[in-house]
Amino acid sequence: MLSSASLNLESALFYITLLAFLASGFVYTLSVLIVHAFQKRIKNFRYYFISYLISGVIGILLICLFAFIWLASLN
């Protein structure tokens, strides 16, 4: 019984991490695309894909940093 509960927590952590990656990448890339569209400087697909990946990784790192600070403050 206890092992199935830990599996549910592990899958929830995986889904939260995946959602954080996808959401931060999407929000940043969409905002950059809108700014570039107004400035009429549309870049190629590779530029937006790389910015999507980088912003997703940065989003995950920021969430991990905030979680670490929050857990450190509980002590």
C-alpha cells in the first residue's frame, strides 16, 4: 500500500515538472513571437525552438530554486 502511494507521488512530481517545462517554454516563446511580429522581425523555426527549450529549462530551474528556498525556510 505504501509503495503505490509513493509511485503516485513520483508520477505527480514528473507531471508537475513536465507541465512547468511546457508552460514556461510556451509563455516565453509566444511572447517573443508576438514582440517580433509587431517589430516585423520574424525569425526562423530553429530560433524559436531553441528559445523554447532554454526557457523551459530555466523555468524548471527557477521552480527548483523556489522549492529549495521554501524547504530551507521550514527548518
